[in-house]
Amino acid sequence: MAKVNFEVPELNRYAEIPAVTPGVMSHSKPYMAKSEFQADLGFPGELVDDWQKKAIAKMGELLGKYRSLQVYLDSCVKCGSCTDKCHYYLGTNDPKNMPVGRQDLMRKVYRRYFTLAGRYFPKLVGAEDFSKEVLDDWYSYFHQCSQCRRCSVFCPYGIDTAEISMAAREIMDSIGVGQKYCNEIIGKVYKIGNNLGLPGPALADTLEGLEEDVYDETGVKVRYPLDEEGVEILLVTPSADFFAEPHVDGLIGYGKVFHEAGVSWTISSYASEAANFGMFIGSYENMRRVAQRIRKAAIDLKVKRIVFGECGHAWRVAYSFLNTLAGPWDFLDPRYPVPQHMCEFTYDLMKQGKLKLDKSQNDDMVLTYHDSCNVARASRMGDTPGGQFDIPRAIIKATSNHFFDMEEETIRERTFCCGGGGGVLTDDLMEVRVKGAKPRVEALNNVMQEKGVTHMAAICAICKSQFTKVLPFYGMKMDQIVSVHQLVSNAIILTPGEDDEEAEDADEAA
Amino acid sequence: MSFLTVLYASLFYFAAAVLAAGLTYKVVQYARTPAPLKIPTTPAPTTRSGVVFRIAREVVLFESLFKGSKWTWIFGWMFHFGLFLVLLRHLRYFIDPVWLPIQLVQPFGIYGGIAMVVGLVGLWGRQPLPADLVLMLHLLLVIGLMLIFPFSKLLHGPGLFFSPTRNQVDNPREQRHIADWARRLEQS
């Protein structure tokens, strides 16, 4: 665990709404993107000369492109419903981390330049010039928002702070003020194909290694194919799945499920990333460019279906935006939704009775489930609203004997973010990450104390990485966070292929 | 009084014109601004009629506010429902003959007025504000309200109907959703 120069919050039995401490988090700023990385994304390399004018013009452009932004900047009445809903406020006490406080950083600028009252009576309506100080505040606090949408659940007008922080980041990028973490990662996707910068040969090595590991452990040849043309399914999964714990255990699980389903599948080295950080920076163009890689891979590999692995915001982009950004998908098999979530795939198979599961294989764990924010509040699984809550839980319950939910106020649509989403998952924001995790860790701690929970399952690469890093700050162990398909992987009883003694093509023969 | 009558009458016509023109401008602006992505806060209805029902619950019951803050909900709902009754009751000053439903609502309008004041005091309890004067002031305030409506956070009223997190159908996989400006990206 890294040396810390901040105080780790104390966990309480009952959630407390803290008194405000203005400005305590204004020092928190992520590293800025270097100019060469900005250029890859079509942004200026450093703060442009007449940045104020350009930023205001950009804001005007976005107001004309996004109804959400226009309506949300107008509609807030300061009712206070959102004030105690953001995990970053609850963890830091900084009022600019209240959703309304964060929104007002943009709203005061909007009022100054785009409303009659703000132009002529700025003081009266809280309008402010877009000064360097305001820009600094923007850079600080719009990078303390994980775009988790919890505030939007409680707002009587549905105001979603994520829409505003995305627009703010887009405006800042347009004047040369980019965040290193997000923008460098998007650059890696363009150059190499995934967030982690793993080239094709490294992927091939990893997947081959997985095949050997699974064979050694189970005696069954389960395939983990890369760039195979003409197969049925293209699996798009977060690149963390290729090596990090507990992510890779989930990937092993996907392969086993496909094996049992008897379908052929492949990963694409060109689109070897489910994540789409274009969303985090609010850039439609970059989000689209990343999504188009999946379309190209699907066409090139001549697949019939697309399935996404466990990743929260990736599933938002996939479920809610992929048809918009990279559709229409008329060349794929119309019998299946495009795309499908791995959990939907596994759940369907379970319902058909095609998976043999031995729950006792997970008896060393007492489980709870963390609803990842983007899955919970920005997507769906299955045919009915709320399937995104029920399907992962059904899978966990089918693969383990001991499951307890955390408190109702902290799960499903009210779930607390892990504290690392929305482009915050970087070491230069460790204080925000640790403090922002507090409400979730508090709820976890309660079920650990009261129900004997030992592990928390999740279906998001960011959540998994975040908890792995952050749980130790609260005296918990990094391996208490597990993948849902890791549980499937443990419980599944594999059917040996007819040619399990032979060298290849077990799946395609099946 | 005749000068005042003329003054107030003109002010009212002016305020009504500003309200109508301003609101029309804002509503047209909202309606014309595209929502390029599907962003309903989920779980969300998967049909258009489900969305109508969701918005109706927000408008009539303040469902999300109820989830968020019970005290604000109690006073906020009292205020708005009281305002609704009072507005209905005031219709008698503008129509002749007075419609039957408006006649029937008259006795309740008084309670509506009380509910409004209680609600407002409750809401203001959190951020103190002055109150109370006579008819002139009352009318002046109404004029003021009508004037600032299209330029202020009072736009939360029409705004809610245009809120993509509330008014969109959750069917992105079934139906491709794309804005005109985004479609142009596909042609390049």
C-alpha cells in the first residue's frame, strides 16, 4: 500500500451526512495530458491563447447539440434532494462535491454568457465570468465525478451531473486542458487496440497460457481463441481481463461457458477492448471512433453475434450507445440482441439447463454483490427493467450457497459507485478514490460484521481494480473482490469434448 | 385608482406577453435541441406509454424527490398542489360564465392557499426569505413571476418534460437512435 498524506475516513455502522468543509478537495487535480497525446484525439496540446472565448463558444456548441445540457443547466431549483447523494461528497465533505455544487461550477458560467439575467445582473443570479480560477475549479472538481448517475435518480427533474461533467471535460479538452489518464488511454486504443496497450502477440501468448492452465486444472480443453474468422461470437471484453486478478478469472469463466454452450467464439486483437473512455471525456467523436473498431472487427471476422464481458461503463456504451455509434447491426444474427452481456448469455444457458453447476465449489466464500453504477443506472439486461440487478444475482445464487445483499439504500438503482469510475481510476487521484469509496465500503463492512460476508462480486473492470487497490486502506484484503464469472468458473462442471485427447478444434467439432 | 388600474392592466398584458413568448421560445429551444444518445436513468420503461406514466408520476407525485428527501417532498408537494388549486380558483377572474369544475373547486382553493403558504414557509425554512404584504404587492409579485419565468429556474416546469433521463424509452438495442448532427459524422 502506498504512503498516504491524507486521512482515510472512518467507517460507521450508520451512514452519516457530514457537515460541509468548503474547499478541502480543491487541491485534488489529475495530471494533465501531454500535448502529443492531445493531438491523437483532435485536441490542442496546451491551453490555447484566447481560451476563454473558445471555451464559451464550445459551450454554446454543446448547448445546441445536447438537450440534456441545455435543460439541466436551466432547471435546477436548489431543492437539495441531491446534496447528500454523491459518494464523493459523503467521503470528502467538500460542498463542491455535492451534485448541485459541481453542476453550479458550470451553471454560473452558463448564466453569465447565455442568459439574459446573467448578462445584465450577474450578481443577482450567481453568474460568474469564466476566469482562470473557475477553470482551475473545473479541472479539479469535474475530475472528482465518476459519472455514476446516482444524483439523477433523486433529482425531481432527472438532472444528471454526468452529462454536465462530460460536457465540462469536452470543453476543457477543446481548449487544451486534457486529463492524462483518459486521453493517453484513448490514444493507446487507437494505436494498439486496447487501454493497456497489449499488442496482438502478447494477447495470443496470454490466451494460450489460459488454455494450458484450464487444461492442467480440469483435464478439459477449453479454447480461448484470438482473431479467428467465421466464428459465431465476437467477445469484446475489458483488457484488464487479460491479466489482472480477479479479472482474468472472469475471462476463464466466459471461455468455460462458451465451451458448455458449444458455440465458437473469438476475441479480436483489433478491438481487444470493451472500455470506451471517449464517454468519460464527453467526446462523441472519440467515443464513436472507439466504437467503430468493434464494428470493423465484427465485419472482418464475419461473426454473427457480439457479446460483452464484465465491464460497467463499457456495458453502458454497448447497451445504450453502440447501436447509435456503430450500428445498424443488420448483418448480425437477428435472433439475438446486439450486443449481449456475458451475464445474459450465461443466464440464458442456465435457464435452458445447459450448465452443470456445483455450488459447493464456492463454499469458501460468503458473497455479496456490488451493483456497478453504469450497469445499474444506465443500462439493462434481459427483457424487463431491472434485469441488470436480477440476472447477475441469479447467476451468483446459482453458483454459490452463501449470498447476502448489502443494505437496500446502497444497492440496485441506489448503488454507490466504487469511487474509481468515470476516469478517476488513476494513482494521481488516490485521495479521491479512497474517500469516494467510503459509502460502499461502509455498507460492505456492515454485511461483513453482521452476515459474515467474506467476498464481494462485481461485473466491472474498474470496480474490480478500484477495490483491489482501495480495500486495503480500510483494513480489508485486496482479494475480497471477485468476478461474477469467476464464481461461474469455479462452479461449472465441464463436459469433456469427444476429441479431448486430440490436439485441436474441440469447439468447432462440437 | 384609475391610473393604477391602467398601469396594472398594462403591466399584466406585458407580463402575460413576456411569459407566453418567453416560454414558447424556451420550449421550442428544448424541442429543437437533439438528444443524441439514449440516456434514460434506468431501470426505465421500455415503451412509450410507460414513459408517459413515468413522467406523470414525476409531475403529479414528485416520485424522484420522494426518494431523495422526504421533508422537501412534503413541503414541495404541498406548495405545488396548493398553487394548482389556487390557480384553478383564480380562473374565475378570467372566465364568464365560470365553468362548473371551477365553481366546485372554490372552497378548496382557500385551503390550497394555506397549503401553499405552509409549503413555502417549510421550503424557505431552509433558506430564510421575507414574506407577506397586500393585494398590490401580491399582483406585483405575480407580474414579476410571469416576467422571470422564462429566464429562470422556473423553467424546471417545462424542463422536466424534456429531460432525457426521464422521457426516453429504454430500447436502444431494438431501435437505432441517432441525431442529425451525429448522422452527418457517418457520411464523412
